Amino acid sequence: MSFLGFATYGLVVEADTFLDYTQLFTLYRGLKKKLKKKRTFKINFSCIIPYTKKPVSARMGKGKGAWRGFHVFLRKGSILLEISDMNYYKLQLLLKECMNKLPVKTKIVKLKI
């Protein structure tokens, strides 16, 4: 399991999965809107793996297909998101909203000193 390096609370991924750029961006936008300038947060991953897809109506052969976007592969136990100090109950509500936006099961972790 990875350790929190930036903040005191975080979201840990509980299964291996791929996340798309749009999913990470909606998470970022939602956090930015809720936290405003009060607190800082960090998303630990960026989408660097391109993926391709052919149209359904295409016949076999003639190449791999056009690029559709970028994604990132997350392993079980990796820290997806870190948030600095704030009230635990408000933070829990915020992180539950973040969990609902993601297609993978996650859990909240706290830095132990």
C-alpha cells in the first residue's frame, strides 16, 4: 500500500482499473468547486497512456484505429487523491461525493503520526 506524502487524508483505490481523462477532470473540477481556496488537494496521477478504437462498422484489417483519448492504469492500494487538513465530517461528505463520481471502489485513509 502506498503512503500519504502530501496531506493527511486520501482516497485509496481498492481494485485494479483504468481511469479516463474525463473521469479525472470531473473529479478535479468538483473538488475545485467545493474547496475553493480554503484547502489544497493533489491528484497523484495523470493520464499518459493513449488508447485507440475502431468504429463498429469497420471491417477487419486496415490498421489499429484512431486515438480516442488518454487513460491511466491504477493498481490496488495506490493513493488517488490527497487533501490537507479540514474538519473530518465535512471531508467525509466531500470524499463520498468524489467516490460516487469514480467508477472504481475506493476508501478513505488518514495519515497516522
